[in-house]
Amino acid sequence: MSFIRRILGVDPQTNFEKGKDAFEKNNFKSAYKLFHKSYQQFDTEEMKLLALDNAALSAEKAKMYDNATELYYQQILRVTADGKPNREIFQSIERTLQMIRSSKKPKIAANEVKYLQFLIYLSEKDFNKLTTIYDTNKRSLTDSYGKAIELAWKLIHSSETFLEHEPLPTITIPDEFAKIKKKAEEIMQRCSLCQSELFISDANQIIEKGSEFLLTATLTAHAPVSVNTIFLKTGSQGRLISTTTPELPLNLSTGENYTINFSLIPNLPGKWSIGPLNLSYEIPNEDGDYPSSSNIYTIEAKDAEPALDLRMESETLEEDHEYIVSVIAENIGKISLQDLQIKIELPEGVTIAQGTEEKFISSLAEGETFSFEISFKFDLEKTHFDGRVIRSQCFIGDQHRLAKSSIKLGGK
């Protein structure tokens, strides 16, 4: 082949050396042409990749961004097909994306390159990098390749993927990535070997701010797995009080179920999205962990209803006709109470010796108690001391009655 090239044209090594000279003289367009020629002429994969890399760099220096994009993209394919270290693949991917950003009208879509990058990370079980790709680009996943990334992301985190035998999205990819896609699909299926689901047993219960409620998680294994981490995301709307999370690692056999209970309290009224429950687990005879995520459960927390314990306690001052009554108001609810009015109702024959028939409380915090005393006296002219009932009622403002109480004062 070399002999024929010497007869028909310049030897590729000569073009390569000329390209190096042109590059050193900052004549990047000429360097690009010479390196590109040598790339097309070289027989060995090593020299082809070297010439291709130099041609791409020369095109980039010459600001021929469309050409540089195509050449760096070719690098991705050749390195993938050649089985070179992935570090080189990712370097070519980053360069390709940089050239796409620099091109006015790129012929290759950025999301196409990112999808290939996504497949590589998935095939290598690098879930941290997958998360970075998704979180960084989720707002721009609008074209067909972007939607493929989004769907693949959902499948990785879907507990039904294994059961439904879901494949990766059908979309055109280079033949060089066929093996990587197959491996990525296997990894995706393994990410749902342990399913988890969040639910509340009584979905109709009214959940109040500050009131504890129970959320249940069920784990289902579709193969022997060893669960290494369990973490429930709760956000800032409420807090986790307690959990029955088992000691880890948790070994589950095929078809085995495990239940975990979480006790939570809403801090604020409104919608509260709890979850997902994130797991990581190992599969026997395999290296590394696989992640799995549950559904997200949303509750509607309501403002707690006001609740007051109103009671009266009496003490005799003078036998049979004069008493001190303590009126005690305790906020037993989950919210602070404002503008409370306590009104005392007196039967005929009973008068107030000291105190007032009404009491105003501007504020009563959760768990706080307010008390006051009133002296009552039986009117000897109007009663036979057969007992009289004193009633008290507490209102919020003038309208809503919150609590009531009564006490019977005895007599002869």
C-alpha cells in the first residue's frame, strides 16, 4: 500500500509532517487540510487517531468550528469502536460539545452527543455522572435526543422497568455504540430489581399541621439483593419523627417483601411532597451498588383546628355561701390561639364578690395555660343553698365558641 501511495501521491507520513510544520507556523487551515489527508491515508488505527486529533485541533484553531465538530465526533466513534480508555472518549465528547456551542449552525445536535455520553455513564454504572448530566441539562431536553435522555432517566428510576421489560428509547445512534447501549440496557433493568413504594393506609384521613401521621414503604425484591442504604427525602415542609428502618445491610430473597414505617409531622399547611425513598443495593457476585427510587407521595396538610381545655375548680371560703373558683384555660391544640374571651354565666342567687364576669386573653401559645380566680357568694335572700351551677364559655372573638365548662357549688 505504501509503495502504491508513493507512486500515486504523497505518503501520509509526509503530509503529517507538513501538517506539523504548518501548525507550528500558525497556518492552521493548511495544517487542517494536511492532517485530514494523512488521516484518510494512514493504515494503522493509532496513526489515524493521531492524525484525526491533529486535524480537529487545527480546524478549531482556524475557527472552522463545523469541521472541528465533525472531526471530534469522528474521534468519539473511532475511540469507542477501538475500545480505548473512556477518558479519551469523554475528552472527545467535551471537545465536540464545545465546538457545537461555538458553531453558528451546528450540523450535530448537542443532545445527540449528550445522549451518547449518557449511555456510556449508564453502561459504567456511574450514577453520579448521570445525575449531573440530567440536572445540568433537563431544561434543554426538548429535541428528540433530549426526550430520549429524559425517558431513559425515568426508566432508570422507575420501579416497573424490570417487570415490564422496558428497553431504552428507540432513537438513531451510531453502530459503534450498539454494545454500549446493550450494556446500558442491562444496567437499567438491574436498577429495578428492588422496588419500593410509599403509601398511607388511610388516604382519606385529614392530616393537620403539627399532627403526627404514618407513611409506609414496602420493598419488593425480584432477585436476591442486599440493601445497603435507605433514605427518605422529606423536604422542608415537615420533619421525620421516627422510623422502623432495619439494620443494614438488609438481605432479601427473590419475591420477598419488607415493610418500613415512617412517622412524620407537617410543619406547614399546604401540599407536602414526601420522597422518593432512595435505595442502593448489591447483587450477589457483582461489583458495585445499584440505585432504586420509589414514587413521591403528596399529602395536603391543613391548618390544625383550635382546641382548648376549659375547666373550673372551687374552694370554699366560708362554709355553704362563699367560694373561690379558679377558671383554667389550656391550649391543647397545635396552633396558637388569639383573641379569646371567657364569659361566666351566673344563676339567680349567686353574685360575684371579687373578679369579673368576662376575661380577655390576647394570645395563648400551644401548650400554654392561663388561669384566673373569681369569688362567688350566695345571696341569702334568694337561695336555699341547694346548689347552683356556674357556667363558663370561651369564644374566639365574639362568634366561635371554642370550649365550655361548668361547676356546681353546693349548699345546705
